[in-house]
Amino acid sequence: MQFKFIIVSILILVICANHLIAQLDNTGFEQRIEKDSTLEDPFSFSIRALSFNKNNEYFNKIVKGYTLFGTRFIPSIGYQLHEQVNIQAGIFLQKDFGNNNLTYSIPYFSILYDWNNSQLIFGNYNGSIHHRMLEPLEDFERLLVDAPENGIQYLYNTERIFFDAWINWEKMIYQNSPFKEEVSGGLVSQYDIIKKNGNTTSLHYQFRGYHRAGQIDTVRGLPLVTRFNNAIGASYQKKYNSGFIKGHKWEGYFLHFIDDSFEYRLPYTEGHAYYLNGTLETKIGDFMLSYWHGDHFYSYKGGRLYQSYSTDPNSRFFEDERQLLILRVMNEFHIGESSTLLLRFEPYWDFKNQLFEFSHAIYFNIFKTIPIKKNN
């Protein structure tokens, strides 16, 4: 039965390839850290803001329904110390609606070193959706619920190559800390083997890891945890200069999970998955179709719907296999050069449980950098 589902899904994507584009496009949410001023006017002021309302109408045993509703805000001052070095300092604030207290109030700081086609960033870096990681490995909702990632990031970007490697130091421990340290990291790479006349054929590799350990803490009986994911795939994309259809792309991935911990806390230690995508990009919006077949699959902070193990911390429920068909209807409205309104509707069908559920969301993204010019 599972073989038939895979074959049918591949045939659907191949048949629709002349009209489809794939892998979720989150560029409308980006607020990249980059060089934003000159040595003549080295200071700048940046505003990063994201207001969101995402409602998940879920009633399954893997992930319960919930609503995310609030605003994230990062004002910062930038200083161009050198033509290749930029420093930014500010504060990250988040206010979840319905909560009178701030969810986050955290210093925001980054140092960027830029040379040739490379960037090295210390502190807060271009995390979350900026990695361009597959949603089963990197949950989109981390953009709405987690503090900005911080650690170190290396980026290499040319006409044909995109490479992003990072270490996210999530929890720091000191002598006699009552908890373990936690660190995660990953790697995303894309190589365009053919890029000509609006046609792009690419190879992809992605890696993600999570580690929880520590020697100087006071916690006893909590075992070391080390888990890894890998994904390999290929894609084809076509862009059009005119017409109702703006472009198409289709792609497929094989994903792998392995638990290399000292003691196993999950009900399985290894798994794999197939992820097939197709999206139609038109003048009235994008329509993306995804097929997911996961077998004992798990990823640390990966998309909740894709996990074989329940994301409810009070549950030990798991499904050996998850088979989902997901439709995403997406639209963006660019308001000036600095703000974007994004709308999304995402219904899906769970083959195994014969279950239809959906989520819907609205986002307002603002990213503006203003040079602070010297008075003449």
C-alpha cells in the first residue's frame, strides 16, 4: 500500500510539472543581517517587526490545535566599523496577545565579517527561515515562538552555490548549573548544475543535529542526547517573464533520522521519509502540493505534523508511519519597499487516520534600515 502511495504521488508531480513550483518560499519573511551602511556614514537604524496570527485547527494525536497571535520587534543600531565588518546592537521584544507580560525581552547583538562571497556572523545571525531548510527538519513556527538564534554562522553564496552552516548555542551552563547545556546546528547546501534561460536544475543536501550534555552541571540521571538528520534531493525550476503562470518547480527528497544517544528516550532509534513537493506560482498567488511519507521519523524542532512521535510532552503516542497530502495556498502583498502582508491557508489529508485538518494565517512583516547621516 505504501509503495502505491509513493508511485501515485510521483506521477501526480510529474504530470503537473509543467505547471508547478515547489519548496516553501519564505523569502517574504526575511530580515537578513548584512552590511547596511558605509564608512562615510557608518551608523544606521534598523527596524525588524513581524505581527502574526496562525490558527491550527488540529485534533490528531501527533499535534494538538493551538493559536499563535502576537508581534515580534527588534530595533537596532548598526555601525560599519570597517568596509568588511558591521556591528549591530539592539533588543528583541515579543508580545503575545492575550498576555499582559512580554514573552521575550532579550539583548540582540551581532558582528558580521564579509569578504568575497562569504559571510561570518557571530552572535545573533540569519536563523530560522533564512536557512532555507526543509520544513520537516526546521519548523516554520520557530520563527514565531523561539528567540532569535545565536552562536556562529558561515554563509557562502554565488550565482550557482548556496551554502549555510551554523551552530546555535541554545542553553549555556556554568559551574553547578541545575540543567544541561543544549546546542543544535545544521548545514544547508544547494548547487545549481544547470542555470540557463530561466531553467534551473539543482542538487540539495541538508544536515541537522542536536546535542544535550554537560560535565559541570549538578544534574544527575539525565543522559546525553545526540540526534541527527540528513536530507538529499534534487529540484527543477522554470521561470516565465510574462503570462498568468509566473514559474514552476518540482522536487523530491529522501530524509533520514538517527538517534546516537547513550540512552534512548524515543520509541525508535532510526527512521526515514520521502518528501515530494510541487507549487504553481501565478499572478493571483502560489499553490503548493506536498506529499509526505515518514517511517519512524523524528527531527529536533522539525515541523510538528511530520513527526512520527507526538509533540505533546505529556504523551508517549507514536505512529510507525505518517502519510500526508498537504495543500498550501499562499499570497503576498508588498506594501512599499519595507513591508509585506502574507496570507496562507494550509489544509491537509492524513491517509492513515482518514483525517482532514487545516491551518490558516496572516502575517505582516516590516524590515527597514535608515542611514544616520552626518550633519554637514
